[in-house]
Amino acid sequence: MVPWYPKAILSIAAALGLALAIVRPLREWAFRVDIRRLIAFHLTRFVGIYFLYLYSRHELPYDFAVRGGIGDIIVATIALALLFAVRFRPAIVAWNLLGLADIVAVVVTAARSEMAVPGSMHQLDQFPLILLPTFVVPVIIVTHVLMLLRSVRDVPAFRQ
């Protein structure tokens, strides 16, 4: 049986995407806000350091904690660099594609880990990591898609 968190992530990301599509002021804000603010949100992906810590304590499985944690740390580090190179659109597009692929892989790995060894992802059921599937990951997915959409449109806010 598929764990609750991939379903929650998909549902919340879809709701956020739908809100962006139908709520005009929200959509206008999303296409106008300084791109650095959207990139900066991805600094939350330094949570990968905590994943590594939890793995060292045998509280998260290797595939999720180490592979996903290192991927998140890499994506967050690139985000930090992009905050100072925001005018380089190809780098932002490449980073978004990498970041989106990484977050999808992390979600799939978490679900597979839980299905293979029930209870192995118990940290996602409690604070603070419950914030990941219920808030952080859906926003990460939506902001990656939003930045990709902005990159193909001639949006002046992208160059801020």
C-alpha cells in the first residue's frame, strides 16, 4: 500500500497549482515576485544535512537519507549560488530541472522505502519532518514548475 505522504504531496501541489491557475491576484503575484525569493525558498533543502544525521542514528534508511540528503544539499547549494547569479537564465533552467528531478526521486524513494520496510520512514510522521510532505515539498515542486514557466515567458521579474 502506498504511504500517505506521496498522496499528500501530490494533492497539495495540485491544489497550489490550481490556485495559481484560477486565482488571478495569486497568479499575477507569482509571475511578478522577485525570482530570488522563489529560489531562496529552496534553501530549505539543506534539510538534507538533517537526513544524514538521522541516518547516522539509524532513524532513516540509506537510500532516502544519504542519496536524497546529498541531492537536496547539492540543489540547495546551487540555489545559494544562483541568488548571486540570477541573471543567468540557462543556469536557473538547468537547476530547476535538476531540482525537480531530485525532489521527485526523493518522494519516490521515501515511498519505496516505507513500502519495503514499514515504519522505516516514521520520521515523516512527526514534527519537524511532517512539515516536508505537508508544506515544504509541495511548495518546492510548485515553485520549480513556476520558475520553469517564467523562464520560457518574457517576464521582467525573472531578471530581477
